Amino acid sequence: MSKIHVTTTVNGDAVDFLADPRETLLDCLRDHLGLTGSKEGCGTGDCGACSVRLDGVLVSSCLVLGVEAEGRSIETIEGMASPDGTLHPLQRKFIEHAALQCGFCTPGILVAAKALLEENPDPSESEIRYWLAGNLCRCTGYDKIIRAVQDAAAELRGAA
Amino acid sequence: MRYHSPLTFEAASRVAAGASGVTRFLAGGTDVLVQLRAGSVTPDDLIDLKRIPGVGSITREGDGGWTIGAAVSGAALGATPGLVSDWPGVVEGMGLVGSTQVQGRATLAGNLCNGSPAADGVPGLVAAGATATVVGPEGRRRMAIADIPAGPGRTALQPGEVIAAIHLPARGAQGGDAYERFIPRTEMDIAVVGCAVNLRLDGDTIVEARVALGAVAPTVLLVEACAQAIVGTRLDEAALDALAGAARAAAKPISDKRGTAEFRTHVAGVLARRVAVTAYTRAKGSRAQGHRAKGAAQ
């Protein structure tokens, strides 16, 4: 099985890797680039733990092949905090509201929530719940997640 | 598995026509990658269509119709206000497929070619009278969307044929469409029954109608008797009763974990009534909120 050389951009950095064409983008991020923040919960696009942005669009990286990333731009959870380690308001609010327990779903939910707030800075509770319907959390019961996103949205609107 | 990323549909078709093993075309990948992972389909040749120029474009044609490239995502449909305004039923049907993440990738052409009888994107296209440009070894042809599903997981496309684009006709005056499905929850589920209605009015009277039912037969159904039940009426109570009766008579569902045949038959009538009212209201010009069009809402 011949591997394919893929050149792409991850969190603003040019990177390249060799991918078996059957490998998903999630496999490539985790196993070839060492970016293990994106998680594999289901591998079938149901749970959202592998959420990343592909050319700005929120996708499940388990449903994208690594070879499809050629020439694209990818954003992962690793790019969310500032390079100096300052947390994004969403990350800070998740901690303040205890919006996580085991933390496995958290990177995907943060990436998805950031995409939401960029499109809609003032979402209703119902809009947040529908937007995040593809991000499953088995610990929190979702309520704290929703409150953390609302609080972060308010802070981001205030800062703007 | 060999990965191909041709730059024309003709080249994509040649790869498929010349392959001896299992081939799959890759658009959004939200079905193909799941099958790949499950091991239910392991292609020898995977042909990615997304490098073909125009495959991700939505174009308003000179006659007012729309051309939707094979790799246009559900999210992109919902982000096109003119399309949402002309064909809200088509957009809201596709918008019900999967999560926000799936919407970023999943396509109408893929929803059609996956061949699920419960595909939410398909009844709206059938009701709209949409067509597809199909590219194959013999050249290009136009097929009615209604003629493409052939059974669960099967289409009428020939070996080597690939859908390049889907075409919606011009909306025209006093037209409206709508789609709704029944699921036992509010999100992230597969239709127990789906129904799309597309109609045109002259004043208050329906002069044209197309009604499509999903998930109640091996393929989507275009039900002529439903159209006959409401054409010439103002969608009064008697017309709605006749419509519901025709929908129930046409439904030939199976019983499975999502619903019994009896329940699906009943719901087909309920949905036909409800969706016809939404389409009628839209045709009258007031944009009633039917089922949430996820992409459009964002």
C-alpha cells in the first residue's frame, strides 16, 4: 500500500505527513502529527469528539480522509489557547462552570462552540443545544456546558 | 485502496468504468467513511470528486433555476439565502441530515446515491421535480431524481456513472415547498416517515402539486393520488382528509425498530396534511416556520 505525501496547514503552521489513503484525518492528526487533543469516541461521525475546522467549516475529522487535507487549512483544539498559554474565554468558562468531568468530549465541544460563536455571537440556549447536538457528553448532562458557552459568549461580546 | 482525485467528471467516470474491483465516489464522505470503517464496503478505488472545478458551487441559472454541485454541503445550502427562499423544503430536508459537523460535509448527491429509503434530502428533490446531470462512459445525460433510487442501497446509475450536479427548476410565482419528518426525538435521528410537498397556486387555488413520501417503501414515492387530492382545491378540510387518505393508501412500509408498518402508515397521513399546509402558506407568500431548517437558522 503506497503512502501519499500530504502538505497542509494545521493551526497556522505548514506541516506534512505520509498517509495511507485509508487513514482518517483524525488518525493523521493523532498518529503522524502528535496532536492528540482531538479524540476518537465513535469513529462514525456520531459523537463529535474529533471535531476540527477544515477551511473554517466544522467537521468530524473521523469522517475526513487524511489525504483530503492536501492544501487545506485545519484548526484543532491545540490552536485554541494563545501561544503563551492564555486560555480562550470558552476554555476558561468551561473550567469556571465545571462544564466537564472526564474531559473526553471537551476538545470537540470547545472547537464546535468556538465555531458557533464566530457565526452567531449571541445564540439562544436552543440554538446552542441544536448546534452542539452532534457532541455527546456522558458526564455533565449538558447543562453546565450550555451555561459555560452562554457565559463565554457574553464575555466575548463585551470584549468586542 | 487507491485514492484518486481527478480534475474532471469525465476522468472520474473513466477511473470508475475501468476499475475491476469495488469503487466508490467520495463527495462529503459521511456515508462512505462510515462504511469503510465498519468494513462493510472497502473500495479498491476511491474517487474523490472535490478537486473538480465547480463541484462545490451553487449557481442561479438565467431561467431562475438552480444548479448545485455534487460536493455542496448541507451547510452551504442553508447559507445561500436565494436558494432558501426559492426552495425552503429542499434545504430544510437536507438540513435535517446529521449534526452540525455532518452538515459541514454531507451532500444532496451523496444522500441520494447512498440509497437510503429514509434519506431526508431526497423527498424534497423529488417533489421539486429536480434532475441530475449524470456523467458516464457514454457521455452526459439528465435523469429525474425520482428515477435514481432503485431500492435500499441501490440506484439506477450504471457502472462508471457519477452525478455531477443537481438541478432545481425555477421557483416561479406563487409556489411553495416544505419537508418534515417524524422522529421520536428532536434531533440526530433517521426518519420514521418523511414527506415533502411542492405546490403552486392561482389565487387561493392549488393548480399544481407534487407530494413525495420517504421511509414508507423501498424507495422514495412520488404519489400522484396525493397531488390529485389537492389540485383544484383551496386546501380545505375535505382536501386535507383526501390527501391524508391518499398518503396512507400509498404507504407500503415495513415494520422495524423505528416503527411498525401501522404506525408509519398513520404518520404518512398526518405528515402529508401538516406539510401541505406549510407549503400552501409559503406559496401564499408568508414564510411560515415549518420544520427547523438547521443550516438556514444559523
